[in-house]
Amino acid sequence: MKRRNFLIQSGIFSTAAITAIGSNAIVARSAIPNSDRQRLIVIFLRGAVDGLNVVVPYSETAYYQARPQIAIPQPGKEGGALDLDGRFGLHPALAPLMPFWKENSLAFVHACGSPDPTRSHFDAQQYMENATPGDKHTQDGWMNRLLGVISQKTPIQAVSVGETTPWIFSGRMPVANIASGRNASRPLAIDDRPQLAAAFDQLYGGNDAISQTYRQGRMAHQAILNDLDSEMNLANNGAPLPDGFASDAQRLAQLMVKDPRIQLGFMALGGWDTHVNQGSTQGQLARNLKKLGSGLATLVNGLGSVYQNTTIVVMSEFGRTVKQNDNGGTDHGHGNVMWVLGGKIRGGKVYGEWPGLSTAQLYQGRDLAITTDFRDVISAVLLDHLHLNEAKLNQVLSNYASTQKVALIVK
């Protein structure tokens, strides 16, 4: 097996990191511990979550007319939405998030999304992850570009939870991966075979680019496993972690608290493509939202004091149709809602210009229109939370002039 393929297939380092070597190989250096470092976590809901049933426009008669079976009842009614501001309500399955709303560290941006008209999951996700809607030629993700402008030359400054490096983290900068679920603390194939590990350590003991990348990967993987082992043993107290998103969220929080070098995090969740039997306050969407809400609460609580310097962005490729379909579900739509949590968020507010749901106000006569480009939200976070200057912002969000409609979302 070629050495390059070994590094990738053994899980020591991602394809993105191998691509990054050559004349630009990065030598790992320990960052100066800094618990005050600003952190950013992005959670991508793959499959297009129904934002209209997440942040419910309960004051709109058209909403209830279009969704006779799946609409969320108004606040005060059985199974009703949790009132946010007198116009919008939160799906009751997301009740664990209401304390953050009340303490003004949770905000939503409604009628938000990508201006590209595609209804393809694959294309829309790619466009939101590379932040160049409509351009399939962009080869890197905006979080990888972000890593490039804030890099402290440490191989675990960015962590992705999942088996493979997502598009949003693809690019020249190395990113550490941890598997989700029970596989998160799985050792590398060579870790439990000391003789094999010693042989590879000797083979990659030189100063060439491949050898440096090998050592970076081993260092990053071992650092993460050490963090996980020590923190998990304390947190478990003899009991196993719960399955699913909450356990992964807890794991990521533990890593960020323990290791201040980790500044960027990414997680993705599937199961949001609700074409059939979507349900209302009960059903498929409600079950997924309950797990999501519990997991986000676990993440925030797990971050502890680090949450004060953390922003969490929840996004999805597009929304769903306003009108329910004949199968009790919704189809691929356009406008959606973005979520922003953080210790320095100006929360307790639904941001964005609401376009309305009457037929004349809909996009192509069927979908929630987009009045805020998703890159406005990202740019606000990058400028006001990570303190990027305009030059660095332009490197991350190239060829995009922000309108700054949500500039006040971060204090």
C-alpha cells in the first residue's frame, strides 16, 4: 500500500491533510493554553429541516390553512408552540432550549438561507458548506478557509465529529476527526500493535512532508484520545453515555473544555427529510427535534464557562414547502431558519425580515422566501465573535459583500 493511502485508510489523517502537504506542510506546535479563546461550533442538519415547524409563525392564518394536519398549535393550546415573542413560537419538543432563550443566549434568524434555487440536497449542502452558492468549482469549505486565517499551527485546532471530513472542512488545512457514537474512542489500527506502530514510527521518522503529516496525525489522534479517556471516566461515573447526538455533543464539549487548542468544531445530523408522516407535536420531526434539543442543552451545559466564549450555529441546506403534501409531510423548499447560541449572543429575538406566507409572498408560489442570506449570519459571527478583520473575512467568504442585516446578533 502506498504511504499516502495508508495514512488515509488507517484514519491517522484526513484526505484534506494529505492534500495540504508538499511545500506547505504544517509542523505541529503546542498552543499556549488559553481558556478565553473564542470558539465556534457548527451543527448541520442534513436533509432540510422544516423551519416553519421549528420556529412557528403562529400569528399567520396562512400557516394553519396550508398545514391542516401538521401545523403546531398556537401557544396555550394543547401541544402548542412555546411562545417566543408574540409572533413566533418554538416547537414544544425543543423545550430544553427555552432557558437559553430566556437568558438571551439563543436567537433565530428566520426566512434565511442560500439564494441558490436548487432543491438538490447534495448541491445545496455543498453550496452552504463552501459558502459560494451556485459555484460547484469551489474546492474548499468555508470552515477550512477560516482555519487558514486563524491558524495557530496546531493539528487539533479544528475537530470534526464523524467518520469522514465533511465538505465544510475540506481544504489545505489539517482537521482532526473523531468518530461519532461508540466508535469515538476507538484506537487506531496500529495503536494496539506496538511492534507495527514502532515500525511505522521508524519508517516515518524523516523530515519529508509525508513523515511530518504522519507524526501530526498520530499526535492529534493521541491527544484527543487522552482527553476523551480522562474526561469520560470522570463523567461516566460507572454508567455508559447515552446514544446519539447528546453523547457526541457531550464528548465535543469535554474536548473543548479540556484542550483550549480546539477552537472550531463541526457535527452533522441526518433524518430531516420529512416527505412522509412528518407529524405535528408528535411524530418523526418531533422525535428528532427532541433529541436535537436535548443534545444542544447537553453541549451548552458541558461547555460550562467556555460557553461564554463560544458561538453555536445550527443550519440546514434549505427549508420545506409551506403546504403539506398528500403524504402528511413536506417537500423540498427554500427559506429556512438558522439558530445561533452563545454566551455573547444578543438572544431572545427572532431576527430577519419576515416576508409572510400568503401565496403572493411565497417564493415560486410555494416556499418561504429568503430575506437574509445565510452568509450574513456567518459574517456577523466571524466579525463580531471571532474578530476577523475585513481582509480575513473576504478570504473566508470570498466574492461576497455582506449586507450585515444581522450584525447586532453578537454583542
